Amino acid sequence: MGLDAYKEKRHFENTPEPVAGIAEIENKQDLIFVVQLHNASHLHFDFRLEWEGVLKSWAVPKGPSMNPSDKRLAVMVEDHPLEYAKFEGDIPEGNYGAGTVQIWDEGTWKPVDDKTDVEEALSKGALEFILNGEKLKGRFVLIQLKNSNVKNGWLLIKKRDKGSKDK
Ligand code: MN
């Protein structure tokens, strides 16, 4: 997807969000993930997975859950620059996504199978992965909704494991 959509939606003279550019996160080996609480016109969580220099991103209205029974709608949105993983602050009124952004959880992630071609898995509509965050841990899956009227709709679901919670 690249960062063109991200840049087109924003006027960087008016928002403190990072300009898409070269990542400034140093000494990094593992892939990072972040969940940002975004108090925009509708409060939602933004779930982001690093892949190939960008953050693949989904807006999750109810937020991720550690309960495997919760199938959380996750709407895929434009890729964000890697630096966005560290962004917290206020996007001023009148700008795209105006409102407060706070980091809700962060850590590292990897596909369940190391050999997974993530781009291909996403294009096929299913990605199984492991999160190592403070709140979110263990196996999850993102499954694309087919034949749904939700545009770019996916489900984010916790897989049952020793960290999952039944309520
Ligand atoms: Mn958002």
C-alpha cells in the first residue's frame, strides 16, 4: 500500500503527526506493534503491525480483547510510517483524525510461522501472529471479512492459549 494515502490525508504544517520518512527507531531487530487509543469523532483503537518499513493499520472500534470469544471488528486503514508507533498527542480540530492519540499497548510481534509471507497472508485475508506486549500477549488472528458490506472489514480474534481469558 505504501504511504501515499497517509500523506494525502494530512497537512503536516497543521498536525503534530510524523511526516512519512525514514524510520528513526534505532537498534531494532524484532518487528514492533502498537495499539493507540484515538479519541477522534468516534473513540477507537488503532492496531498497527510493522511490516517492511511501514505500519499495517486497522481501526478497532471496541479494541483488542484477550477473550477468544470476542471477535473484534478491525477496519483496515492506510499504512502509517514506522515513526507513528511512538506518536502521542493532539491532532488539532479540522485535521484528519482530529483528537487525542495515546499509546495503549506496545511491544513486538511475529507471524506464528516464521516463514509466513506477511504480504501474501494479508492479501489472502488471514494472518496468524504472536504479540508480546504489556496487555496483549500470545496468539491472535486477523481474518478478512468476505461478502461483507463493511469495506476493508477484518476480525481481530485472540486464539486460545495460556494467556487467553474467558471473560
Ligand atoms: Mn485512528
